[in-house]
Amino acid sequence: MATPSEHEDSCEEETAEEPKAPKIRQTPEDIKLEAIGITVAFHPSQDILAAGDIDGDIYLYSYSCTEGENKELWSSGHHLKSCRKVVFSSDGQKLFSVSKDKAVHIMDVEAGKLVTRIPKAHKVSINALRLVDENIFATGDDEGTVKVWDLRKGTSFMDLKHHEDYISDIAVDEAKRILLTSSGDGTLGVFNIKRRRFELLSEDQVGDLTSVSIMKRGRKVVCGSTEGSLHIFNWDGFGASSDSFDIQAESVDCIVPITDSILCAASMDGVIRAVSVFPNRVVGSIGQHVGEPIEDITPSRDTQFLASCAHDQLIKFWDISSIPDITVNDYRRRKKKDGRLKALSNKAFDTGQNFFAGLLETNEENDKGEEDDEQDDDSDSGSD
């Protein structure tokens, strides 16, 4: 029969061997890459993320809010140079990628195998990629050429050069009829896929146009620029921007819509800002890669997370679940005259406190009266 002390020792051993409950985080842990990440994309139906880096490698990860549960599923080194864009097909079974090596690759997501390769798809390096539907996709290169491809034929049916500099981004309307391109030459391009023709270029904007998104239920097109501004076009007026405003950033390198009226904008200064479009306001900060230029941002399928990759070789996840509930009135009530950004996630300033000391909102004093000082600066502020 065990003595009391032996029984206590046995109980202590059993207690020590009990596994600790896994820690559940608000967002998945950072993913460390072996090189600078250039592009990230969320899977349309699973907790999977793809990333492409400056060395041309593509990685597929499963992610989780359970600590220690992020896992690399596979990696591919088929691209010979920097991978500049990765995009999942709508069913999530294929992963498209374009590269500085001029090639288009299509990977089987489950197997991690290269299934289609279009070598020398362009004469120069490819910079932009947009899937139109299950068979059609568009690419843009460093010299301003846009191509539209049909997978069923394995060839391009549009090959047009109207921009004088690199194609930075491509968007397509809901009807899959109009293709929009932003370019380093400072113009927005409009192409008609159905009629297979070029429509027009906008007037030159200040700086390179780095990104393009369709918002406000298809009525507005927003472009980011290297000058730190957003340029807004009416859908029926692509020739000239109807409005533009500075978001107090070094640059706007990429934008992604989160709702019909709020987008996230990533900058060379490492900050991700939430921005309202009509009324035009910087709502606050989502997060940051401290002092590191951000290359790409993308929202998850359920708009729970935003993933970002930057020159610190990290993929970071940010909680953006509160953004759909933000109203302009709520923001204006909290706006500060000193220009500091409101933190919209609890990770927004969890590092680099000193670096962001001028941005962090620390008190709620003097709220009353500031709302009265606020002036609407756009004609659409009363709409929607």
C-alpha cells in the first residue's frame, strides 16, 4: 500500500503531465519568410494562405488562431525570378502566379504541383495579374502591355500597349466586361473585354498610380499613388478624376476594399490605414510593419483578417472584423485635431511605440465641439 508521501508524489507527477490548454490568439501568429514577401493571397474557402517572395519561391500555409498551429503545406521554386503576384482561382483548386521571369504559372493547390506553365508570356517582366472568371485572366507587364488570356485555348486574345510605363494593378467590373489598369505613367486605363478593344486612358495624375479598386457599388474607381494620395473616378467619367485626397502617407502602394465604402491602404512608411471613401476620411490605423515598406495586403474570405507582407520578411495578420461596423459619424466624433491616427486593432501599436508616438490616440479629451469644426469636403458626403 502506498504511503501518503508516495501518493502525493504520484498525484504531482500526474498533474505535471497534464497538457496545457492551447493558447487561442485574436489573430494568427506572424509567419517568417526566408526572403522579402512580395505578394499574399487568402484561399477562398479554407484557412490557407499563399505567398510569393523576391527569390521567386511560392509558399502555401495553413493558419490558425491557436498558438503554434501555423504550418507550411508546400513550397515551389519554379519561378526563376521574383514572384510578383499570386491569386487563387474562385474554387480554390488552382493558384496562379506571375513573375519577373516573364512566365505565368498555375499550381495545383492540393498537390503543390505545377500543372500549367506559359513561358515568355510577355516580352518583359510581368507585374500584375487579375482573374476574370474560371477561364479568363489578365496580365500586365513592366512596359505597359496588357494581355487577356483564355485558358481553354492556352493563348491570349488581347495584346494591347497603351500605357507608357509598368502596369501596377488590374481590376474588373462585376459584369466581367470592363478591365481597369493602373500604371506607373500616372494614368488609369480602360479596356473592354467583351469587345476586345482599348477604350481610353485618363489624364495624367500626380505620381505613379500603384493600385486600382472598384467601390461604392460600382459607381467609383479608386487609385492609389506614390505621392500618398487617393484619386477617385466616376464610373462614367474615366477621363479625369472627380476627386483626390492626401491620406498623410509617404505613398499608397496597395489598396483593397473591405466594405463598399472603406478600404485599407498600405504604405512605404509601414502603416496600414483604413480609409473611408465619400466622405473622404482616414479612419485610423489597422497595424504596421515598423519602418518597413509594405508590398501587399489582402483580406480573408470572411473579412476577419487582413494579411500583409513587407520588407521585414514577415507575414502579419490583423483583425479587421470591426471595420464593417464603422460609420463615418462614429469616426468624426472621435477625430482629433492633432492628426493622430485612431488604433482600430489592439495590435496596431503593439510594437514600435516610440515610432508611432505621434499617431497613437491616447485620450478622449475635447471630443465635444470638434464635430462642429469638421467640414465635409466632397459633394457625395450625404449619400449612402
